[in-house]
Amino acid sequence: MGKSSLIHIRVGKGIKREMQRLIDVGMFSTESEIAREGIRHLLIKYLKEAGFDGASGKTNNDRDENAKKK
């Protein structure tokens, strides 16, 4: 992983308990790994819904407009 920054989050006891269950069965190694994976999935979902095209940072509409200009 490249450069990273630290964020702090609070979760309820129930969520923390469920996270620990996933760690206990070997699906994840740490709570941090679960949090990163969850955030990654939400970003993909919501960026797609918002019309962003992958890592370019442009919306699908921006890409379509640039294609029309060519």
C-alpha cells in the first residue's frame, strides 16, 4: 500500500463483536483490514452511482463530452 493516513472511527459493541467473529474464523486478520475493505467497497459503489469512471476522477459524462470533441 502506498502512503496512508490515519483515521479514527467509533463503532458500536455489536459491530465490533461481529468484526471479531470474522477475525476469529480467519476471514480477516485485523479490524483495520475489515474497515479498509468496507470503505473500499462503499467508495466503489457510491462513486459508480455518482457516475465517476474509475481512477481518472472524471464522471462518465465528462468522458462522453471529451469523446464528442474528438
